[in-house]
Amino acid sequence: MNPAPTADPIEEAWLRAAAGLATAEVVAEAPSTMDRARDIAADPHSRLPAVVIAGRQTDGRGRRGAVWWQPPGSLAVSLVVDGVVGGGGVKPTWSLACGVALAETIRDLEPAVEARVRWPNDVEVAGRKLAGILVESVAAGRVVFGVGVNTSGRGEDAPEPLRSRVVTLPDVTGRTMPRQRLLAALVPRLLELLGRLAVEPRTLSRRYRPLCSLTGSTVRVFVGDTIHAGVCRGIDDGGGLIIETETGRTVVRSGSLTPPGDEWRGDDSRA
């Protein structure tokens, strides 16, 4: 698939070789790269690992039905891997592992960008969201990582409700980050980390610790009708968020830092 030329072109053959991919598809526009990635995952003859990249997503989604906004031309990608890559299928820690790999990669490529991981599935800079991650287990034990990174554009161009919440790499560095350069570094790092976690699970907490954006801060985690409030003490080896509450420490395995109903649904995204 050959998209129209852009200011940040991606050459599929180069990317396959540089990132260790078997398949790379690039389209100018798509509702969501996750849709095509699921089709690839469902095909037993597809060659993995595979990526689907869109120059623009018109219906990007996050967790709990939230809409994912990013500037056109930023990195919107879905990576399909075989579950055995990480030792037997998707794990609850995989979204955190992807966050760690992404934050480390951005820091390596742009040392001035202090990218941090915000549990459970974001990468942020100075408290503003730079990237979002969505991990889904699909057919035959295959796994799809959906990743959106604001590699271009300006946060001030976001819909008004998001302008104080998001940031782009040009906001921080004054320049875009080439998408294929980022992917060529990210994919091997992520696959290596997933393989390592299958052998030594404690690797995640060690690499996550210096990148955690929440450690030492007061948090509220929403789990259904329950709210866990206290001071974040990082994550445990299983990826659970450790919270020091008034009654002692508790570990939250899943939940959201966004109050129910506060997720951005894209009501004015077409304005």
C-alpha cells in the first residue's frame, strides 16, 4: 500500500529491515489502524511481526471508549505479534512494558525530552499526554499493540478541552520526530523487553521505576464504584499500582486515573 507523499514519508522495505518486521503496511488515512491489525492477526498465513501505520486516523480510540486525538501526520501504528513472543500470550503487564519501551526510546532519540510513563497506558512529558497505548488479545493468541505518539503538530491545535492535557514533540523540541526512525528503534526494544519479561518478570518494575510519573504524588484510582486514594509508591513486579492509603498499602491491578464520565468522547473533535 502506497500513501500519498508526506513531509514525513515511510519507506516500507526500509522499515521492515530496520525494525525486524515481516510485514509493514502504510496508508494515508484510516478510521483506526487497530481495525486492519485485527484482520492481519485473524489471518493464519500473515507474516509477523507486522505493523499498520496511518498518516491520519479518523476514529482512533483509547481505553473505556475514550477518543484519541493527535495531529495529522503523527505516528499512529498498530503492531501485531504472536503471543509466544512474550512467553505464552498477552499479560496484564504488556501495556506497561510498551510504555517503558516507548519512553526509553524517545529519551534515547531526544535526550532533552523527559518522557515518563503514567500508569496504566500513557507516556507523558511534564504532566501532559504525549502518547497513548492500547493492547488487545486477538485471534489465535496473537496480540495487537496500538500506539499513538504526537510526533508532529502543536498541542494548541487540539480541541479546546484537551489543550491543557496534551503535548507534542515539536512543543518540546521545536521539530518533528521522523516516524520510521522512532519505529525502527521502538519495535526491537519492545520485543526484546517482552521476551525478557517472560524469563525475569522483575525486569519491568526495575525499568519502570525511574520513568514513573506518579511516584510520590497523590492519586485517585477508579475501579468500578470504588476509589483508591493515597500516595503512589510505584508499581510492583506484577504491574500493580502501589498506593499508600490512610489504612495502609494497597495494590491496584486495574483501573483508571480518569473519573468515570470525564473521558474525552470527541464531541467537538470535528469542529
